[in-house]
Amino acid sequence: RIARITALCSGFVYALARVGITGERTDSPDIAPLIARIRATTSLPIAAGFGISTAAHVGAVTAHADGAIVGSAIVRSMREAISAKRSPEDAAVALVESLTRL
């Protein structure tokens, strides 16, 4: 199944780091086996996401994948900034900077 999916990809492969409902998580799943299976079928870069919200998550993911995708944590930080009458853009930038300081 992975080979069929990666054959249809272009640019990069988005690997779901877990199964379930999207959103922030506190744990970090072991994605090494999944990334290895994907790498065996494609030369495209692999970015993993789904529940990534901390620098530790980013580090765990990028130890195996080429990139980490953060979604819900950015939305949350922007929503909190708006509620506090602060710049949502600045909040998003600050979060991304904090996640990439490894």
C-alpha cells in the first residue's frame, strides 16, 4: 500500500506519525519503522506530522524523517494571541522558532 501511495506523491511524502484525530499530543510515537518502510519505496523527502507540538516532538521526528509538520499547535498559539489581543503572526513565528531550536 505504501508503494502505491508514494508512487502518486510529488515534492514530498507526508507521513502520518500516528492514527487518530488530529491535534496536539503529549507523547511522541516511534516513527522509525514507518519512515523506513516509506524510504524503501521512494527517493522523495519525507515529512511527518500529526500531533507535533514541542521541540522534543520535532527532534524525535526529524531523527528519522526529513521534516516535521506542525499544524494544531500553530493554530492554538494564534488563537491564544488573538484572545490576548496580540499579533497572531508573531505568536506563530515565536512558536516555530521555539520548535526549531534543537
